[in-house]
Amino acid sequence: MASTPSVLVVGGAGYIGSHMVKYLLRQGCDVVTYDNLSTGYRDAVLGGEFVLGDLADKAALEDLFSTHSFDGVVHFASFIQVGESVKEPAKYYENNVTNTLNLLNAMVKHEVKRFIFSSTAAVYGEPQYVPIDEAHPKQPINPYGKTKWMVEQILQDYDNAYGLKSIALRYFNAAGADPEGELGERHEPETHLIPLVLQAASGRRPHISVFGRDYDTPDGTCIRDYIHVADLADAHWLALQKLLGGSDSAAYNLGNGNGFSVQAVINAAREVTGRDIAVEDSPRRDGDPARLVANSLAARNALNWLPVRHDLDTIIQDAWRFESSR
Ligand code: UFG
């Protein structure tokens, strides 16, 4: 391996992927982004080579791997909406599982053996205890979480059979934006709490709906563990370096270990933005556990990962800078 690795970022035009591309470029890596722009943006890829392509296109993948030499692959390209995955499971199994297999098979064929995978807290399903550690039972309750857990299991088999080493990173609630203001969250439609709250603050939406105030939490609203996208990028880099250094396959939670309620997020957003944010109470959303908080000690110990932008105000400030620029 060269001292500055050559990295393929699949889904590098998306929210977390684009932050990763920027991070890798800053480390001096050779970066190739492969993205079909179905949910990503070409202008979010701030450098390196961009290849417009789809993971369903095996010929395009063959071409990509036969014309480049990669030390590792970081895979962000997947559909992520829990509710949609219940209504359109075929879309999720096809893209998140079958297309990921196409990528893994191209890697095996071309002997690229280091893989970082975007997984999710949704692999655990309804929490049996919190904070959730990696040993928590994996009983995903929706197709989205199932697709991610299936890929994690496939990765174990690919390691056994083909020596493909992987680290699966199970994100809790990815949030925030590039601290330098160049990148941020641009989901269409947006379903995530923090960007929606900030759109209500900026006037792009009339209000924020609070999905349920009758949960068994101190203020009755759901508690989540928000982790800054810059800290996520850092974890991916550390995981990649660990694999390139010869480490075995693993799976780690990525969260701060702090839970904030929906109401606490709205209160913090009012403080940070100085705006009055209109709130509308709505019924519970299906499938929302009351409390999801990560135990991320394994990632901290094994990767020497230390989230630095863990403060809720910092996460919201960075996201607000991006929202204000739009
Ligand atoms: N919420 C609202 N109003 C909204 C949007 C969200 O009250 O308009 C609430 C939700 O009910 C939830 C919290 O804000 O309690 C956070 O919701 P998000 O949609 O931002 O995030 P989730 O916790 O539902 O989902 C995240 C990831 C998923 C992942 C899941 C793990 O986005 O990809 O965690 O369970 F699957």
C-alpha cells in the first residue's frame, strides 16, 4: 500500500459520503467517487475523480476496477428511509443488498480486500437495553435495518471464504454539517429531525411536527444519540487505516453515548438560531423506539476514535450554517 491510499468512495456524492471525500482528499489520498446521483449531488464532490455509475451496472463496475487500483473501498450508497423500506421493500433489497453484492464481487475478482461499510443502529431493532453495545441482539424490525444486517452477515462469509476484510460502522443519528460550511444534508425529501427543525427556523417550512409526546422519557419525546458527520468521517478514516494495517474484520457502533430528546433538539435550535420555531404535535411515527443511545466504547478503544463535535449546540450550529447558506 502506498503511504497515501487510493480509495474508492461509493456514494461519495451523498450526505456522509461527500464529507468523507473531503476528509480523504485532505489526508492526501487518491479518491475516486462512484455515484449514480440518484440522491447525491455532483457539486458535493469537492475533488478527486468522479465516475457516474450505478452499482446495478456490473459492466461499469468491471470497467472501474480494471482501470483503477484501489487499496480500499468505503461504501455509503444505499437507500435510508425506514418508512419507505416498509412500503417498497424490493427497492431496498435490490439496492442495499443485491447491488452491494455486485460491488463486493468486483472487489473479490480484482483482489481489493479492504471494505468499510455504512451500517446502522437499525440492525438492533427494538432496544432490549440502552446504551446499546455491539453484542445487543440483531433483530431489525424493518426492511431497511434488515438489508444492513444481511450485508453485515454476507461480509462475515466473504471474509471466511475470500479473505475480504471489512469494518461495519453502525451509525446512530448522523447529524451536523461540514464545519467549514461547504457541505451539509440535502435529502429530498428530508425526513431527519435536525434539518427539518432548521428548515422551520429558516422559514422553508411552517413548523416542525413532534411525533409523539407520550413516550416513557422525561419530557415524553423520543431520545436519540446524534453524532456529527465530521466525527463519522474521522471514524471511517481510522477504520480504513486499521484495515490497511492488517486488522481483522469488525463492526462498531458510532454514537456519542448522549441522548437528546426531540424537545431538547428544538430548544437547542431556538437558542442557536435565535429564531422562534413553530411546533405542531403529531401522533407517534410507526417503529420509533423511545430511546436509542449507543455504547461506542469498542470504536473508541479499537480505533482510538474520539468524537470532538459531540456537543448538541455544535452539531446544530454547523447544520444551521449550511441551512442558512441555502
Ligand atoms: N422526529 C420528529 N419530527 C420529525 C422528524 C423526526 O418528531 O419531523 C423525531 C422522530 O420521531 C425520532 C427523532 O425525531 O424520534 C429522530 O428522527 P430521525 O428521522 O431524524 O432519525 P431516526 O432516529 O428515525 O433514524 C435514524 C437514522 C436511520 C436509522 C435509525 C436507527 O436516520 O437511518 O436512526 O433506528 F435507521
